[in-house]
Amino acid sequence: MVMVNGKFSGLGLMDAGFLAPLIGEFGCSLGALAYSDFTIRGYTDSARHFAAWVYDADVQLDSLGKEAIADFARHPCRCAGNRQGNRISAKYARRAGRFLMFLAERGVVPALPPAPTENVHPQILDYQRWLSVHRGLSDRTVSRQGRMVMRLLPALGEDPGVYCAATICSVIRAEAQRCSPSHVSTMTSALRGYLRFLAASGFCRPGLDQAVPPVLQWRLSTLPRYLPTADVERLIATCNLSNALDLRDRAVLLLLARLGLRAGDVCGLRLGDFDWSIGTVRVCGKSRRGVRLPLPQDVGDAVLAYIQNGRSSLRPMVAEDRLFVRSKAPFRPFTTSSSISYIVERALRRAGIEDPPSKGATLLRHSAATTMLRAGATLEAVGAVLRHRSLDMTAHYAKVDVKMLEMIAQSWPGEA
């Protein structure tokens, strides 16, 4: 028996066999990444259990691979120790998998094979490279376009030379029966781009992109979802400036609320994007074209406070060039826009704002545009800040400017 937190733990009865000395090294490697003691205990307990299972099953180390984790998760656990229940949870198995990766890095077991890549048609790969190089689309958008065309490929056929308008129309109509209008609209956009690529490459006759039927939707029919200026300021004021987490969140919220950035823009910000001498920040939008935006004083102060007092306090020092990183070990940068939207959602709860129009990062982007327009900014100025390609998108926000609409609204017929 061993004592953990003043209590005797039956994990001492587990015999990790020849892997026992490496469990301590595994815990030390996690400690070097600034994992908490509680988390390290969870990982080492899983590692000890996995090692005991390997020892009891007499599994040879030279044959230990990823499939061993699946076997470990499925085994009817009757192992020694005081574990509650016999079922191996997915989280418990993932922690054992982390120990297996550690063993592979140490050369104790054979190197683990890379994760299998998605089987993508060579022509789709060429299309994705074309989107990335010639259209400048983000990796996420390129991946999505490729997936959507791959979904249609079995019905279209793999020989573009036989594509015809009737086939294209029937494929889209079949998808419209199974998917929502918004999803089909995105799919038709991907298919049009694919057909243009095939025509430009000489694989199919030109003009087939015109055969893709449109999805009937009212364009810009909804009102923009925004918060009043007072609520936006209350949202930002909820951040406690005494801890690294709130310093980061405040910088994120100000970038969204003052500059109208998208969540993906904030995710992609790097330390070198800020020019402190002239007070600007470089933002790469959907098309990966860099644009310099002026940095308001409060936004610059918040970002600088996070870099100096929040980011620098993480241990070990983060060598990542990306500006915003997670507050818990391992300190990796944000990889998805949903992480930024979650910061907004958490701030809404702290501020006590009930039933907001939406809970994502777009809410503050819409609020920034509406505030600028009501303050007297022109549609062209608002569109420049939001980096809209078309003024029609910016005009969407004019629908909430009641004072301006009152100047042009006509009286109802029959009224004085």
C-alpha cells in the first residue's frame, strides 16, 4: 500500500513489472510541462495500470503499439488496486496512450505509426492546392471544400469528361432532400469552384458551373445580432486584471469589440503582427491577405498587459510565436475559432447578460459595426474596418440605424 494525500491507495498492489522505473520519469516529464500535481497523479495512475496489464498479459515490448491501448480499454479489468468499477473509460485509456507515446519517444517500444490520412481523390487534392495557392483560402476552408466535393464525387463519377448539366442538377437536388438549405448552399459553392478548376485544367468542358442550381434564400434578410454599447462595456469590465486568464480574456474581448475581428483573426494573431512604434496590428482575414489596422489605446494596453504579466508568467516560458495560448498546461495556442467564442460566452455569463442575441465572437463584431455606424461613421469606413469585399455586406448593419431610417421613411398611406 502507498499513501496518497493522507490516504492509503491500493494502486501499490499493482505490479508494473519492467516498466515501473519509467513511470516516475513519465511523471517528471509532465511536471516539466507545468501540469498540476493532481493531473500528474491521474496520468501516472493510468500508466501504472497499463504497465501492470502489459506485465500480466506478458506482452512483448517490441510488439507494443497503438492497438494495445484498444485492447487495454476492452479488457475485463480484474487488476489489483482500489479502482472503482471494472470499466476502462475513454479518458483513462487516452492517458495510458500518452504513456505509450512517452515510451516510444524514449525508444522503449517501436515508434508509433502516424495517424492515417484521409483517403482523398488525387483530383480533389489538386483542387485543394489550387484553392490554397491561387485563391488564397485558409487551410480550414480548403479542407471543407474538399470534403464537400468528395461527398458528391460518388454520384458525379470520377471521370469529369462525362459530366453534364442533367447529372449536376440531379446530384444537387438529391442533396437538397437530405441537408439544410444553408448546407446545400455551401456545397453548391464548393461544386462551382471545383467545376471551374476542372474546366481551367482541361478535364471537363467549360460552362458546367452555370448548371449548378442556386439555393433559394433571402439574402441579408435577418437583422444583425448585437449588444448595446453599455452591455459591451459591462462585458469587458468583468475581467479581473489580477490573474493571467482574465488578462488574456480582456485582450481578446477588446480586439473583438473595438476592431470587429473575427474569431479566426484572433486565433491567428502572432507577436510579430503588432507594430508598437506606429500603433498598428496586422490581420490576415479569410483570404490570408494582410491588412494593417490602427490599434486603439485600450486595446494596445490590454494586449501589452497580457504579454508582460499574463503570458510571461506561464511556466515553462512559452516559445510559441502565436499571441494567445491556453492557460493550462500544455500551453498550446488556440487552434479553433470555438475557443475564442467560448471566451465571449463565459464573459456573458459573468456579466449576467441574459438571453443575448448570440453567444459567439460574431456578436461583438456585429456590435462594433453597429456602434461605429450609430456614431456617424460611413458605410465605407465601417466596411474598411470589417474588411468587407462588398459594400452590400456592410449595408446589412444600416437596418438597425433607426434615426437614419426615420429620415427616409414615408408616412403610411392615409395618415396625416
